[in-house]
Amino acid sequence: MENSMFKFNSKPMKPRVRKNHKCGCGGQFTSKNRTRHLETEKHLDYLKDRIAKGLQVPTIEIPACRANEQRFENRPGTSGENSEPSIPMQEVENESLEHGDFDDAGQSDSDDTMNLALDNSSPGANVDRFRVVNTGAVFDERDDDANDDEYEDPPPFVEQPNEFVLDFSASVARGANPYYPYGNQLEFRLRALFDGDDRLSPRPVKRQILALVKDVIDMAREDPELTAPTMHWVTNSESYKSNRVPQLKMTRTEKTINVTRRNADGENEKVEELVDLYMYKPSEVVKHLIANPRLSGLLSALPDKSTDACTSLAQGKKWHTCPYFQHPMITVGQDDFWVGDFVVPEGDNHSTMLYKLVRFYTMNDVVMADACVAYELQSGNSSTVVTLSQYLDGNQERQFHFVPLVMDNVQLYGHNNRLQECRHHCQVLLPNADTFFDNIPYMLKDTNSIFEARYRCKPSDEGLYSKVRVIPLNLFSDDTSGNTSKKWNKFDSWSMIPSALPLQERNKRENTFLLCVHKRLSAMDMLADIFSDLKQLEDGMIMYDSSCNENVLVIAPLNFIIADNARHSELACHKGARANFPCRKCFYQVRSADETLNINDHNNAISRSKDDIAALTTNTTCRHDILLPNGRETTNDLGKLGLKLTGGEVLLQLRAFDQTKDLPVEILHCLMLGVTKYITYSLVKYLNALETSQLQTKLRSYTSKAFGRTMGSCLRLSSTSFVGRDFKIMSQQLPIILNDLRYNEWQGLDGDRKAVIDAWFKCFVVHGELISLVYMGEIHGDFEAYIQLVDQKVKLFTTAINEVEDLCCTYSNQGPRVISRTSKLHILHHLQHDLVRFATAIHYESEKGERFNKFIREHIFLTNRHNPSRDVLTLFGRQFMFRHIIEGGYWDDNGTRKDFTETYLGKDREYADNNTARKDFKKGVAGFFVDCETSVYILGQIEDIITQDNTKFAHLKVYQPIRDISDVATFCPNSIYSTCLKDLAGNLIVTPTNPAEVLYRLDSLDLDEVVDLQPCCSMIGNYVVNVSKFGSLWYLLQTSLYSIYMTDAP
């Protein structure tokens, strides 16, 4: 019988090449042919059975993986007398090959084949012996991800003959390796784990598994009796009686909700239903954080009074003035200093002038204290009487004189029993002694001492006081979807972040801690249970502190709550943005659509207070009579003034928290997803199809390495599916692009249309300057000027929007004024108050919390949805506890420090930074470089990086600003921005120096600031520094012209 041939053909499709694929088949693959490599192994048993029976083996032609085909053909000398017709091979769907996971692509139309020859020269002989002869395909199991740093880019693909021969012969005995063609049993089982079924594992998980396998092999050598744990241990090890792993204590409470049910008559009715709320109390999380040696020292911070700077929340006004943020004691060296202690200069034990400590703070990283001057007077031999220094102010009122002290330069006054009693129980020889304490809001009264009442946790006969740690907290609340589509199935959640952590630490995934999540309970339903624990933390709780190795009293006041505007309104007992008084911070009222708003309407409204919410709970009236929107009558009815009971009223009992002040302006939702989105969509709506196409082309072709993220090449301005990071990028680029279009494509517009386009351009220029200032994490000088500049830009932006809407209503009949009436625009006018009270707006942006929702959603997917509130918390609790056990990601392994964060703790899933670009030395990066040898600032762009004699050099194309002698600036008069030429968009114009390219040693340069450098459309041959890029405007205002490298002296 002749050999039968079975061919599997499918309609050819255009192939799609996968980058860095190295199986030797050109990187082309189809979903139908995903498993053709494995079909060969599937039919080995069938072929061997035919050989054993002495039957002829058919030749079968199969389309191979991408460019290859596999063919079974007879070996020479095979007899065909007993042959039987072959059975067609069935197509089996599998998800992946041994070469990795592939995307669906078109089938290859290559004619190359992959031959598999089987030796059956004698019936029944060598059935268990075969070998694979690879004559073409290149199999490389090395990790080939182009983003991996541990491997270099693979060599370019070289075309080779694509033949793959499976040869049953006597030369290779399968008995020597029953897992052939895999090298050993481990490779076989790993391949079965990774690619054996449809449960695909992402690359990081595969990397973790491989790292674990290597560790297990090493552990098995050290401990031959090592056994594998059971599945029950993996999923529920906490239930084991022998379990010694600490756990986060989960609290369960029953909550009553009203639901709609259909009764027996088929009618809907409201009924009460009990649901379980599972929660990690904030105190439970803080208890473990303060016991962690890596975090303990970072959880607390003294008020920072560094002059005219803002780099942390500790420099905010609330941190300075709220009594619950003041530290009643500090430890310097081996000594504990308390508010009310008497100290003297170090080494002076005989002075009669004493200093009584009032408050502690830091200034330029130096621990200091304010103190009152006191004098020691002897009254007989049995007592010491102390009087305090006073003076009369301009109003002839008695004030106390405070002296700043460096705590490293003082010592406690004496250490005998007589003065020890004086430390906390002194007699003040003043006619109005109580006035001393009443006029010092930072000081706790010695009479009826708070130290006696709450701060003593040791036996009273010891006469000692417990240390005190003040650990402020931030909360974040949001809702997320439990569906993969990110729509519907809403889950509300609360999470917590220690407020004293530096901004870089607070932005890490590992320092965001989930408190509770629920599908049927709203965030306000869960707030009451969180509040009760926050109240206890505000009063103080005893916890173990690993930094001082003893129990301390922890006071954890609430600093602020981060959320979107809707959630903030609920927390402030406010009706929301659609109320007649839509602001949660003041009694600003909306005007009608045909009226033009002015700046005074935003800035002159009466501020709300905590007393207004308290009056709402007692059914009393507002303390003010507010004019209603009709302009004819006033009211003090809080319901008409936009307030209602929402559940947020429980926060009134927190003495360190004010709902009208401590719900800061959130720039992601107010700016990027608010006003920025509104003006972008309104501009696109105004433009015609040609103008929109031209704008879209400019956005797609915009190239710069100055941004943290890049826009997709498939951007469509007509789409409304942009997210926050898209608006961040567009808002920084649009002023440059609109200015270019006005000089070129849009130059011939008629008068009315040109006026509207110019108004939009002005609006986006001011908006770019505003976001450039707002998206800054640190201000190292002139913070007061920074606040004034932000407030000025907010007012200019509001005015620009009013002008645009007036022109649109006049010339284009675009509709009523909408953007100028939004509450998100108005609330930006409160940003200056939040800058003073807390810090720069980036400190309370919600973007990192929004990204945390992704992890909550992924954990929901891993549950069976029966009790996600409990199951999700359990998974997060295990992660938290494992990180806590290994003390920040390090494990002591036989004297070596093994970094677990790289492999096991999700370091590859850290939050991405959408605000700033990385300061990397690579081709195309433009910025201000600092010559470390001369301390001169160089504005340049890296053209190339070369290596000569093992030393790296950078070819910098150097630019210099153009001095504008006609511009006399009053703000930062010596800065680059104030003294040099700018274009109509306010961008700094720079020109190449002569010579344009300069060679610098790479190790002698420091990249101080990355800038966006673009060609100047108004002065051909020159360039502009885009001031709309986050941080660029303030950087140019703070950099002196005389520190910049210039070929011509300014």
C-alpha cells in the first residue's frame, strides 16, 4: 500500500511577527496551529504501536508553527505489506507551546517544512529508543523580555534550514532519560505547569516559581527530610493549632441595611437585613507598623519650621498649630525631655536662669524647642519657687517671652529629688498663673496634668512616665468595580497611609493599608466603625515600639481624608455639586447661566465651619444669614444652604479633624478629570473636522522624553474615553501645539473665529502655567511667593474661561456658560488655603489610591464572591503580615542578607509615576545639567553617548536663553524666566550656542531638571522650553540667570 498523506490546510492570513521570538520559525503563529509542535508528541504512541506491529508508518504533512511544517515519513527499507491506512490527526486546542505564550496572528504561508523521521527498520525493534535531531529551529529558554534588565537584547535572527527530526534509533536510549527531549524531570514538570493547560501564568509569576524552585533545591540539600506542606496549609494555615505566624486581627460587626424585597403579594417593600462587615482597625495596623524596625522611625515627625520651604506635611499649618500634633516629649541621646521641664545650657549646673520647655519642633533638620525664661528663687530650705519672664506688648497685654533652644545644647536642670519634683509640679509666682497656660495653645497644663491622667502607664510608685509617639494618619476612600470591565458591581473601600512618611514612601504600594471593603455597605456605613477606633487612637493607646524597645503611648490624630469630590461632600454632610450652594468649604452660590461670574463671587463667600455641621445635628440654624440665589431673601436654614445628614457627622467628635478644612482640594478630579477635561472637550467641539484633524496630527507627532508617560499613537480627539494620565500629557503639550497651529495652519482664520481661537489659546496657556505649578512635590524656597503665584494663576484661569465662554456665546452660539459654573472650577480657589494648611497639592492627590483599587479588584477576582469583604481582607492581611515578619523585605539566610523584595514582594508592581520623567542619561533627554567641577548650569540636550578609553562621554547640544532688556519683572527679578525672552505662550526662547555641541564626561554631569525642548514657531532656528511641563515654570523662576552657561555674558 502506498503511503497515505494527510494535509491540514487553512486560509493563509497576513502574519504578525512577535519581537525577540527565537524558536526559529520567524515569529509567525496562528491560533489554529498553536499546538502543532505538541501534536508530534501526541502521536508518538500511535506511531510506536504501528512499528511494534510491523505496520507501515504513513507520511503526514502538517503546517508547522509559523514558518515550519512537520512531516512524518517512512525510513528507507520499511516494508509496506502489513501497512494500514493512517488515522487523520485531530486538531487539539492548547494555549501555549514550550517556547512561550503567543498572541493570535495570521498563519504563515511559508513552504518550509519540519521533518520527523521514525526508524522502524525491523518490526518491534527499538520501540523505546528515539532521538530528536534539530537541524533548524533554535530553542532558547532564556528570558527574552526586552524590558528585563538581567538579560541583554538577543542576537538578530538568522535564517536556518527549518528541519526538526525525531529519530527512533539505537544511538539514543530513551531509558537513560525517560523525559526526553526535556533535559530532566524538573524541566518536564515546569513545562507542564506553565503550558500544560489554559491556566496561564504571567511572566512575574513564572519568575517567582523558578526562583522558588532554585531555593527548594538548595533547601533539600541542607535538609533531606524536608517535606512539602499540604494545600490546606497554603489556603488556611491560620486555623492550625500549631501555627505560630502572627496575624492581623480582623474585626467582625453586624450592620443593618434597608433593602427592597418583593413580598407575597408581588409588591416591593423595604425590609431590614443584617450584613457582616469585616475590618482591620486602624489601631491594629498601627500596632504592627510601630513594631516594624524599618518603619518605626519614619512614622512620627516633629513640626518643621524650616524657613519659607515646603517639602513635607510636617511643615503645614495644621501640623504646627493643632494640639494633638504637638509632641509632649522627645528623646535626645539618653534623656527624655517633656513639655514643662526646666533646662539649662549644657555644662551649666549653677545658673539661676532656667528655661521652661513649651513646644518642640525642627528647623533645617535640627531639633529645637521654644522655652520660657524662668528664675529660681529660694524660699527657705524646703521648697523651690519659679517665676516666669513676661513682657507687655503694644496693647499693654502681658505676654510670655519665648526663646528658641537647640536641644543638643541643653541639659535637664539638676537630677536631685528636690528639683525632680519641680519638673512637673512647679509653683508659679504670678497673680494670674492660669493665664500662662491659656495663652500657650501648644502646652498642656501642669495643673490637673495630662501626664498624670493619661501618659503614665508604669506603676505610680516608680514616678516615671511612658514615652509618647505622635503618629498622624491619612485616610483614602473610593469605590471600584468588582468586574473585569470596570463597570457596575461597586465595592466601597477605606485604606490608610501614615501621614509622617516622606512623599516618596507614601507613594509606594507597600505603605497603603486596606482597612475594609464591602459591596453592600457604602463608605459612610463603614465610617462609624472606623471612627470609633480613630477616637481611641486620638486619646492614646499603649503599643510596643521597636525603636526604643518598650511600650509607649501612641497618639494617632487624623490629618486629612483623600477622596473624590462626591465622597468629600458626603463626609462634609454636604448635598453635592448640584446644590444651590455647591461648595463644601464655603457658602458660594451658583449664578444663572446668562450672568457672568467675576473673581469676587469665588473669593468673598463666607466660609463654612465645624459649628454649621454641629448645628445640623441638633436641628438648629446657621450662625449666618445667607442670601439665597434669587437675590431677594436670606436664610439661615442649613438644609437650604446645602447641608444634610449623610453619616459624616460622626467625625465631629474627632477633636483633631475639621470636615470643612481637612478635606483638601484633590487635583486629579478637580483639574485633570474636571476643568482640564471640560476645556479640552469644549475646544474639540468648537473646532471643525479639518482643524480637529490637524490638532490630532500634531498631538500624535509630538516627541519628547520629558514626560513620565507618552500618548498612544492611536489617539482620537473625538473619543471621550481618556483617563487622567492622558489629560496630564495633553495639557502639558497643548499650549505648544496651539501656538504652532496659530502660526501655520490656522494663520488665515477670519476675524471672529480667530478671536475665539486666540481666547482658547490664552486659556490653555494659563492652564498650562497653573498645572506646572500645582504638580510639584517640593518647594525649597519662596513658598509664600509660590502660594501667591498659584492663587494668581487660578484667578487668571477663571477669567480666561469666562472670556472664552462669552466669545463662544457671542460668535458661535455654542450654548450657555457651563464650565465657569462648575463647582470643580470654584473649589480651585480654595487651593491656596490647603497649600498653607498642609503642603503642595501633590501630597493629597488621589491617583495612587485610584491605582490601589486595581489590587483590590484583582483580589476580588480570586474569591468565590460569597464573602468578598472577608476574603479580600484575608489576602491583604497575609501580604501585610509576611512583609512585617521579614522586616521590610530582608531575611537573614546563613549570615547573608537576601533581598526578598526583588522576587516575592511585588516590587515589579510598584506605582508608576505619571507626573515626572526619570532623570536618566540617554539620547534625546533635554534638561538643565550641572557641571560638578564648576557648579555651572548647562541647558542642553544629549545628542549621543560614547565610550572612549573606558570612560563615557556625552555629546551635549548646548542652548542659552536670550536676554530681554525691555522686560522689567517684579517677581523673581534675577531669574531666567523673568529676564529672558518668551514667546506668546509664555515659553522661554533659547538659541544654540557656538559651538553648539560640547563633549562632557558623563561622571562630571548631574541632571538637575528634565525639560521639554521644542522648536520655536515664531523664531525659526531657535527653541522653546515648555513651561507647561510639570515643575518647569517654578524651576525657571527659581534659577538665576547668572548661574547659566552662556557664551555671551548677560
